Amino acid sequence: MTSTLIAAAASVFWGGTGATITAEQPTGHVATVHCRNELTQSMSITEGEISINGLTVQVRVYHQPGDQPDRFEVSPPEGYIAIPRYIYVNEHETEEIRIFEIEGMVAG
């Protein structure tokens, strides 16, 4: 497997598979990471950073062979939490991970 790191931007893509970030205030969470999976030609691990409004999150994608779902992991900076922290996305689909500010969360 190879690993590729891409610099911070509002979106990051590797051959059609990638992620974008959008601001979501005042919806309860500060941002949504939209994870898109498209068929790629190799098994690899790719990494990048996406940013919006001063918030930068790390995105790591574990590309799987063929039409197997890819795993997307999102790591926000200190003071924030990703829910869920990772997801599996089927080919040609988009799923979401929400970013919350820890200070604004209420314990249930």
C-alpha cells in the first residue's frame, strides 16, 4: 500500500474518491465532512487536510480493492469531536461525518 498526503483545502480527492467540508452553524454541529467513494485502481492509504472557517480536519482513506467499501477516518483538532470517527462508504456513494465543538455538547 502507498500513502499520499495532500495539503489543506476545502476538498481533497484521489481519483474521484475524496472528501469536502461545509460549515453547518447554527445546526448544532460546526461542520460536515462529505465522504465520496469512487472506484480507484489500487489499494492504498491516502491522507489529507480539509479546512473551512479556520477549522482544519485530517482525513484518511483506506482504499479497498474492487467494489469493496472504502474506510474514511476523520480527526478534528483538540476541542472538537467527529461523529462517527470513521465510516465505510460503498462505491459511487457519499456519506457524512459531523464535527462538533466539545464545549457545545450536552451530556445525555
